[in-house]
Amino acid sequence: MNNSSLDSPSGPFPEGWNYEATVKKVEEIMARIEAGELELSEVFDQFAAAVEYLRQCETFLAQRQKQVDLLIETLTDESES
């Protein structure tokens, strides 16, 4: 998937950001927390990182939903003409 549209300076995503890779990071963090591999201070730091990754994913999905909605609206408008 090409994420070049996410590379705009005003976007909330770091350069090279990828949805699937970010979800994988969250899964890895949660697995380490659940396995008890981390010290307590690391648990809080890693959990905070996971929350930030999830916010990025939520923003990404919301943007894509808006794009889909606009495309559907455009198609609907064209078919009604």
C-alpha cells in the first residue's frame, strides 16, 4: 500500500509510517506486557507508546473513511446526473 499521501508536513504521521507495521508494533508490545517480560517502569512506557500508535491508526482510518465517503458521494452525484 502506498502511503505517500501521508507524508505531508501537516500530517500526524512520521515519514515512512505504515498502518500494518504500526499494528504489529502494538501487538508486540502487548505480547511483551502480557508475558511479563518488562519491568514495571517499562510497562508504563511501552503502554504509552502503544496508545500513541493506536491513536495514529485511528487517525489514519478516519482519514481513509472520509476519502471513501467522498468517493461514494461523488459516484452518487454522478449517477444522479
